Amino acid sequence: MDIKLINKTPAIENLIAFAGMAYIEADIDLQVTAWNQGAEDLFGYSEKDSLGSFLYKLIPMDKETLIHCEKAQIQSISHVNYQGKKIQCEITYAPIINLKAQKIGIALLATDVSNKLKKDDDLEQQKQYIEEIYGYAPIGIYHVKLDGKITMANSEYAWMLGYESSDAVLNKITDFPIQVFFDQEKSEEFMFNIFEADQIVRFRCRLKRKNNSYLWALCYAKTTRNELGRIDGFNGFSIDISTTVRTEQALKEANEKLKLISMIDGLTQIPNRRKFDEYLESEWNRHVREKTPLSVILCDIDFFKYYNDTYGHQAGDECLKKVARTIHDSSYRSSDLSARYGGEEFVVILPNTNFKSAKIIAERIRTSVKNLKIEHSSSRVNKYVTLSLGITTIIPGLDNSAESMIALADKAMYEAKKNGRNQSIGKHIENT
């Protein structure tokens, strides 16, 4: 086939020109016989200057290579064009054969591939960046196929799951939902969400490690699709938040301890007024719903001011501690609450307790304190420390309040003091 004859076909010329390719022909002596606009743009010589010149002096190709060209070949070369810009060329060259199968010259097609190579270099660099990020990222990165097999995992993810290498993860984990999640309900939630919403954001869970321990993680995932647009798996990454969770748990425990401390009287180590108020409100509301009796006992140490004046405040503090512990120990149920109400006053809440039972408990408290036999030479009723107690029992409802119940107990305690102290008096409003 005569390449020169084909080249002269207008359609071919138009295609070459449209593609911006350089087309060159030279005779058997390598003198240029055809030089298009593309050649001028690429190599910088005009058609007028090029025709008749030796080809190897115009383009950066070896003379011997051109002379001995017997078949079509491709060669990549670097070239500095007429503007002084270095470009990369890809040259396809082939002998021109006439109808008698005689070589009568050589033809070349040349293309500037500098931009393509630059894009390839950029792509390769980006690939390298991605591989570096993938390899050294402080987060676990992975891909899971629809069948549950992990097909890609970085070293951080391997470490998170307790495996020695990424390859070990790929070989061992073939059922992602079962093998990766420590909690089965979290596994089901994760898999449902990823295929229902196509992505997962800030999914907090425990990952199962190889030794069956766990690691807290924050997980993200997004589905991937094949060329038909169908879901074929998902990419994901996991962040180790174990330290954060431990800190949260420690903070929670510290807050609970602080709350507990804030609810305990520092001196007597029984619940304080704040705890009493909180518990009374809670029990009051419950008893309103259940329509059952609620009882309260107010206790006051008789002539405690005289006790402090006689024995000193340090002895007074010891007395308060002993009395507080005795009152606390005199109510046996876990639902009962004894608290320091203020100063030398104490209070006891008795849920689901009628007046008769409350009276028995009050007398038990009074007797137990008296039996401590804490000497009180300044008392005007007994040689030992004693209590005056006021009892109230109410079935909580809309026509009364917790405040009114405390007021009644206080009034009853005042009457006990007025009537000679070292006794308990009760006031109750209940149908029992």
C-alpha cells in the first residue's frame, strides 16, 4: 500500500489536521517532501524552510534509524521547540512503499504527549500520596464486599482488630458483621443502616479484636457501586476512641461520686437535707399515683445547746455522729431514708408506712438513742441524751402537699417538747 497516496487523500489530511498531529514525509535520501501545519507547530520550522531539508536535521531522530526503517515503529523523544519549551513527542514512523514494493521514502506522524505525560505523572503522584495516607493514616481504612469479606484494609485497621498485618485481616475476616462487631445488636444496626441509607456517620460501637477483647470506635461508611450502578460493597473507616470512652467513663464516675458527696452530710455521713428534699419529692409524687400512706418522723436532740456548752463542740460533733448512726440503723427497709435535717435535727422518710407502723419506728429510734447512754448532765429531762419526735402520716393527694406534711411533723415535734420532751407525738391524715 502506498502511504503517500493515502496521505494525499483529502479526508485523511483533514483528520490529521483536526487531530493537531504533525505529518512529515521524506524521500529515500531523507529530504523532506511534505510538512504540514502540525509539524510546524511542533518543531518550529515552516513548510517553506523544511521542504528539501534533511529530516534528521529538523527533528531529534537518529539518521541511521530513519535510513534503516523497514516497518512501522513508535519512538518517544524529548524535544526543545522553537519557543525554548521542552516537550515530549511520540513519533510513529514507517517506510513509504510504492506499488512495486520498493521503499521510496519515509513518513512520520508526531504528537505532543507532554500534557498526557504530565497528567500521568500527576496521577502517579496522587496515587503515591493516597498510598502514603492509606499506609500511615492513624485511622482504620477498609473495604467490604457484599458477601462480607474484607478485601482491603490498612495496617491501622489491622492493629485495631488485633491482627499482625493487613494481609492477615484479608485472609481471616470473611464475615464482616459477625467477626468485626463485639455486640451483635450493633452489627445488625450497622448493616441495616449502611444498605438502607447508603452511608453511616459517627456510628459508635465496640469492635471485636482477635483475642475476643474489644476496642471502642467511631465508624463511618459509604456504599460502593459497580459499572451497572448496583451496590457491590462499602468503603469504611474507623477511629479508635477507647481513650475518649475511658475518659468519659472516669468523668461519669467522678460526677457520680461528687453527686453522692453532695448528698451526704459531711459530719454524720448520712444523707443531707438536699438528698431528703429530692427523695421526698420523688416519693410524694409516687404516693400520689398509688394513693398509699407516706410517713415522716422529725427528731430533735433535747437541750443540745446545753450539751455543747457543757462538753464543747468537739464532743457535740461526736454526739451528733452517734445519734445519726442510731437513727439511720433504726429503719430497716432499703426504701426508708434517714437524713440530717439541720443542726441537731434529723428526719426519716417511711414510704408505704401507716401511722401505727411509723409510731413503732419512732419509739424504736427514741429508745435506741436513749440506750446509747451518752451522758448529758445539763439535760432537764434525763441524765442521758434523748430525742423529741414528731410523726406525720398522709396519703398524698391534690388537697395536700409535702410541705404541709413536714409542717405537721414539725408541729407534732414541738408538742413533744412542750409536753416534757423525750417522747414522740404524731399527727396523721389517712384512712388506715
